[in-house]
Amino acid sequence: MTITFDDFLRVDIRVGTISRAEPFPEARKPAYRLWIDFGPEIGEKKTSAQLTRHYAIDALPGRQVIAVVNFPAKQIGPFRSEVLVLGVPDADGEVVLLGPSHDVPDGGRMY
């Protein structure tokens, strides 16, 4: 299926910095709860992510990530996820985060 450029523009993909990470023991699969700062326009949003294989919880704060910020919020157990952090699978299907290769201002939109 192909999409138009206008379809692409409707997906709001931004960079943010993880400000806080906590265990998420209620999740069905091992996951963390994350709070991500997307700058003054969007603010801080929270999400849950299955990152436990490659990322130690204490190494996540300060890391910049890419996320979709205009999906509707989704209830995941007792936690309300507000954004979708983007990643790609490694050879074993485990999440590897997408992020900028250089520091950039939080809230920058992907283009």
C-alpha cells in the first residue's frame, strides 16, 4: 500500500528526552514506564515500552528518542500511555530504540 505525502504529514513524529524511567511490573511482558519531555510546545508525555532486553532502567533518563505524539492515549493495565516510542527489532525481535545521532532540541518534528 502506498500513501501520499499528506498522509505522512498527518503522523506527528517528534524527538524527546526521557526524563524518568520506572519499572512496570503490572505489564504482561517486561516493560518500563517512561516520561518523555517533548519541549515547551508539547510538554512531558508518558508511555510504556518493552525495552528491558537492551536498556538498563538507569541508563534511559537523558536519552533522546523518537515517538509518535498524535495517536490517541491507550490504557495499558493501570497506566495510560500517551505516545508511541519508535524502535526496530534486532535479530531476536527485541526492541532497539530509534533516536537522533546528535543532540537536537526536544520537540523537533521529523521530516
